[in-house]
Amino acid sequence: MKKLFVLASLVSMGALIQSCLDNSNQTQKHAVSKEQSIERGKYLVKITGCGDCHSPKKMGPMGPYEDSAQLLSGFRANDVLPEIDTNSLKRGWALFYAEGTAMVSPVGISYAANITSDTTGIGSWNFDQFKIAMTKGKWKGLENNRHLLPPMPWQNFAQMKEEDLRAIYDYLMSTKPVKNLVPSAVPSVLQQL
Ligand code: HEC
């Protein structure tokens, strides 16, 4: 009887040790340091092409490339869009500004947002706001605001895993702040021209 008791205690102690090991493995698997998260966010931002629209460009022999001094700072506030060809719009065309930072389509004029860590960008946003903007397509990440206009592909980003969204957020918050107050979008452009 005594032997049985010792055996049972040993078995349960073994189970306890095993479960502790499992837990520590799990924490190891999920504990991502801030640096690792920022590094992953930088990688995701690069491969998903946020800069195609959100970074002002310079022109080179191979076409436009991101202006490294203004990375991810959106449509340049001082730029003025060239005259809009309304006939093309009525015929179903959409117009892309050569830098990729603005688009005119029948649903409106949109200017790519400043997504740097500056307060004219998303520097004062919390993660929940960022998540709402990216997964529900709401302007400034507030539930009651308007929907973001094309070409911001938030419907694709809505599928992103939480940890990837978190990594992108951490990276954007670590970017060099670029002061640039992007003009507001103009919805339903055809009704106003
Ligand atoms: C094809 C162009 C395009 C791509 C690619 C793109 N965006 Fe956007 N994004 C826009 C435009 C244009 C707007 C502004 C839309 C509006 O004002 O209605 C915008 C808006 C946003 C907003 C909301 C800003 C605000 O003030 O509400 C966030 C956040 C954002 N983008 C983050 C990203 C991130 C992060 C990526 C990459 C993972 C990305 N975008 C990729 C074009 C793009």
C-alpha cells in the first residue's frame, strides 16, 4: 500500500514537472521581444508593399522609387494634383498620381495617409485603432467614422493574424516621425465635378 502511494506521488510529480516544461515551452514560443516584433513588422511592410502607396517617390531610370527621407509619410501636403480629366472618369477610368500616393476614381479622391510615428501620422494611435483601420477599413481607426476609400486594400489586411498586425504597428511606431498633414479625402467625386 505504501509502495503504491509512493508510486502514485512519483507519477503525479512527473506530470507536474512535464506540465511546467510544456508551459515554459509555450511561453518561449509566444514571447516575442519588441525588437523581434519591429523587425518582423518592417519585413511585412516591405513585402506587402505599404510604401507603394504610402511613400512619396523619386524618379529614377527604372521608374519611381521610395524617397527614403520621407518613408511612409503619405501624399506630400504641398503637392497639388494635376487637373482631373473628368471625361476619363465618366468613361470608367481611375487616375493614379505618378507617385502612387493619390488616386481619383468615381468613388472619390483619396490621398495615401501618413503612417509614420509623427502625430500628423499615426503616432498618437493605440493598437486598437490601428486594428480597426486595417481590418474594418475605418478612417482614423474609429468605429463610427467613414470607410476608407480605394485603393487602400484593407479587405486583404482584414485577414491578417493579430501578431502580424501587432508587428506592423510596432514597426510603424518605431519609424522616423515625418511631419506631413495629408489632405482629406473627397468622397463621390463625380457628384462634385
Ligand atoms: C494600393 C495603395 C495602398 C496600399 C498598398 C496600402 N495603403 Fe494604406 N491607404 C491608402 C490610401 C489611399 C489611404 C487613404 C484612404 C482614405 O483616406 O480614404 C490609406 C489609409 C491607410 C490607413 C488609415 C489612415 C487614417 O488616417 O485613417 C492606414 C492605417 C493604412 N492605410 C495603413 C497601411 C498599411 C500598414 C499598409 C501595408 C500593410 C497599407 N496601408 C497599404 C493606400 C494604400
